[in-house]
Amino acid sequence: MKPIEKAIKTHALTKGEIITLLNIQDASLLYEAADRVRRESVGDGVHLRGLIEISTVCKQNCLYCGLRRDNKKIFRSRMTPKEIINHAQAAAKAGYMTIVLQGGEEDGFGADKMAGVIKGIKRLGLAVTLSLGEKSFEEYSLYRQAGADRYLLRIETTDKTLYEKLDPGMSFENRLRCLKDLGRLGYEVGSGFMVGLPGQSVDSIADDILFLKALPAHMAGIGPFIANPDTPLANCGKDNFDLSLKAMAVIRLLMPNINIPATTAMETLRPDGRFTALKSGANVIMPNVGGDMSEYYRLYPGKAKAGEVKEYRAELEKKLKAIGRFIDEGPGISKAYIAEDKK
């Protein structure tokens, strides 16, 4: 049985079979299969997550990230709790049902202050997703008690040596600890990895995919590495769009019920990147609803912008209709999470 046929029927592949799919030149059948599995498993609805980038302050020094501690060219800023909640309120009025709070890894907010922000957003009737990096079990627990529903923490790469080379001062084991803690606390757990990191192999990407399946993740974010000129990896960039798309499609075949975003990085490399991803297995879009902060939140150069919140949503609705898709008006809970919760 060929790998694509096997994946459709069993949702399982060996590492060698995954590598075969990642290396194929014409991936059209892979994308068609992923789109079919997506339709049959999670439907044609597209979940919107309103992204609010709350801080450009970061204590970590990851070699690939524009927010890295040693980057002196970035403007450092932090939203107030009131500003965050105001942006969430505007997004709610525009029809968003989930807010994602993303920021550099820092301690400036304090766990109690962040818990207050979460409670304020929950009072608006919204689901809350956090993407704030590595925290202690106690902090994760406090956020969960305050009402946080989901947490996004990408593994970035499962190659321990490469991970600790690109993330100096950080521990691969601690990253794993964080993901396990999030699962223990009952979060809907999102993870993922970058494709095209300097020193990364296709063999390593296959390991990343198998890691997400074993975790198991309820959401998987796959994004191409885009070199930032203000980082040590400034001259290491190349176009990793196609390999990223293949990795995303394979994940849909292996994990049919999870949520998969069409990432901003894909749209940054291709004007139609998000819609290409939506036609290759993705079912989530995360437009920025956080106003001016996005001007300073420069993980990588040329980041695609969403525009005014209400207008962008209306335009997106039209574009989705043109490809036979629609905005799902619900909170967008992962079907994988629901199934796991019922066990």
C-alpha cells in the first residue's frame, strides 16, 4: 500500500514513509488527500482566532527570533491589561469567539495580573488561548483556574542538540516538562515546529511529526523558518514554503481531528499562502486584532498584516465562500480534545 493511501485508511505511517512524502517532488496528491481528510474529519468550517500580541519584551535569546533579548533594534513595549481587554472586546463585537494572547517570554505581567486579564476576557464570553512560553506548573495552573482554555507552545524542533544550539540557555527537557504540565492541567494543547531551520534535516522533521502525534497535540502549528536580519541567523534564509506545506499535509493525514492553522508565515512567503494551506489540510486562521503592537512584534521581516478587524473578517468571509469554506461561529474546540475528554 502506498504511503498516502495507507495514511488515509490508518492515519499511521512509519518514519521512512513520512520521509518519502516529505521528499516527493509533485505533492498535489498529498495535498488533495489532506484536504479530503480535513473535510471528512473536521468539516468545511474555518475557526478564527483573534491574535493579540501583548508584549515585545523577552528574556530569552533564541537565535532565530526578532524578539530575542540581545536584539537592540526592536522597540520594546507591553500592553496594559485594560488595552488587552479593550482589543478583545472589539474582536468580540466583530464576531471572534477566541482570543489568543501572545507575547515574548517575560515576567513583567506577573501571574496574578495575567490571571486577571484572562478573567476579564472570559467575561466577554470568549475562549482564551495563551502563547506566553515556558512557565512553572503553578503559573499554568493559575491561568487554567482563571479560565484559560488553550495553550500554544511549539517544540520548534525535537532535535535536542539543535534545539539547545538555537535556544541558548534553554533546556529541551524543560520544554517537554511544560508540554506535559499543560496536558496534566487539562488544557487544549497546541504545539508545532519550524521547517527549514539551519542544521535541520528531513529526517528530523519526520521525528517532529511523530512527536506531535505521540504527545498528543490538539493543535499543530507548522511554519516556515524566515530569517530575521536582526538575528545571528540573518543570512540563513531560504524559501521553505513547499516543505512546510507538505509537513502540514502529512500531519492532517496522521491526526485527522486536530486543528491546524494556516500560519501567517506561510502568507508572508506567498500572497495566497493561507488559502493554499486551507486547501491542503488547514482549518484555522489567526488574524491580528491587537492594533498597533503588531508594528513592533517582528519575529521575522515582512509579516503579513490583517488590517482593520471588522473589515478583515468581512473580506475573509467572501474569500472563504469562493473556495467552498465558511467561518465557523463556534468556539472552535479541537475534535481531538473532545474525543480525548470523553475517554
